[in-house]
Amino acid sequence: MCRARPSGSGVRGVWQLAQAAAGGHEGRYATPSGHRPPLVLARMLEGRDEFVNRYLRSNMRTEAELLAAEQEFFDRVWYDRTLSGEERRGAGGEKLSDELIKKIEAARNEVDAKYGKGSLGPYNQFEWGMINGKLSALRWVLGDEWDFLDT
């Protein structure tokens, strides 16, 4: 008996295995190469279309992809907020120690290097709303409360 090996990892790999499992259904779950794993898995999934559709046919992003996107939007919001803080300090607002200002500038240079200075704003109101909305949604998916936009 040929056994299909799921490619990739996580949900996508399980889905490919499940697709190949239901060999008794006219190839509905066959892998592209035509291999089918044991019929036991097909029988386990029989009648569980909602489960299969929700968890196995999904093209969901991996946790690593979600965390990377969350970090990008965190960096973008943090970067813009440091620029706003610098403007307030220049206008006689809050005072920071020279040491802290140097750390902020060093961290901002890292973000500049990572994303390119030209892609870090300034943003119009729509773009700013999209960036904050994406950060909020990503954090919610990762387990935080809605509208958690701390940086």
C-alpha cells in the first residue's frame, strides 16, 4: 500500500493527508500523485464535512507568519510614535534623558534598516487607520483583546 507523506507542516500537511485519505470517494481526496494513505483516516473524517472544511481545508497563515506581521505593524506604530514624541519634545513637551534618546534613535535606525526609511510614513489618516486596524486584528488572533495597540 502506498502512503502519501504530507508536505509542509501543520494544518496544510494534515489537510493534504486527509485529502488523500478518502480514496473510496472517486479520488476526491487523492494527492496530486494519486497516492492514498490508509482508508482508516478517510473513515474517521466521513460525515465530518464541517470539521474538514474548517480545520483541514483552510489556507490559514502559520503562527510564525502571524507573529512576523504583528511585529512589522508594531514596529511601524512604534516608529511613528517616536517621531511624534520627538516633535513634542522639540516644542517644549516632555523631557527625556540623553541616554534614552540615544537608545530610541538606535532602535529607530534598526527599524529604518529593516523596512527602508521611505516605507515608514508619514501616513495619511486612511493608511494610519489600516496599520492600527491590522495590528489590532493580528493581536486579537494571537490572543490579545481587541484594540490593544500598546507599543
